[in-house]
Amino acid sequence: MSTEPEQLESLVNRRYEHGFVTDIEADSLPPGLDEDVVRAISARKNEPEFMLEWRLRAFRQWQEMQEPEWAHLHYPPVDYQAISYFSAPKSDEDRPKSLDEVDPKLLETYDKLGIPLHERARLAGVAVDAVFDSVSVTTTFTASSGPSLVTVSV
């Protein structure tokens, strides 16, 4: 019969069976964290100068902090330089104009997650207009959603 530490070890080391990864094109920074990364994130988000200064102060304070030691909890130290701190979908200019232009891997992920058509389009940056007997019954189109509009007739 196995001991509790052995059971825990086998649970921790087994492959996660419920998740999946969708490898799609994104704008990402390489792993690592320093002031240049903080500045790059702020620039990509088009933040005002005061926000950048706030982020830099927070980063400097974080650098001086000590990680807590939790009672009866042992884990290897976190390698903060091995983490990528920014990843976002491609830019608005690269946004698909219709669902036909959406990366098939992304649509496959939406299928796995059970996301409805109108939500898929919204998440992909495409407006959807559902038409029943030539009447629009629902739409995700707004003036800010841009010119991309997919009409679904039912």
C-alpha cells in the first residue's frame, strides 16, 4: 500500500487530462521581467505616463519584497524570469473581417468550449447579425465594432 506522500507525488506528477492548448498567433514578449518589460507592456497598452510611473514604482517595490515561507508547504522557488508577462491577440489592423478569416484553431477551441456562434464572432472581433424571415432579431454590431459584419439567416 502506498503512503500519503507517494500518493501526493503521483497526483502532482501526472499529466493534466482536462485542459488543452490552442497555439495561435499572438503578440507576446519573451520571458523575463525588468524595467524594460514594464515599459514595453505600458507602451503596448498605450497607457498614459502616470500609469507607467505607477507600474515602475510597483515593480521596484516588488523587487525588494521577500517571498513568504508557508508552514508545511514546500515548493521550488518561482523563476520569475521564465514567465512571459505579456501576450495578446494580434492587433486590430490584423483583426479578421469575417468568420472565414478566423484562425481554424481558434474556432476549434470555441467548439471545445461550447461557445455559441455570436460569442465566437464577438471574441474574434467580428460583429454578427442574426436574421429571421428578413428581420434582424439580434446583432452584436455597434459603431465601435467597425465595418466587419456577418449576417446569419435562419
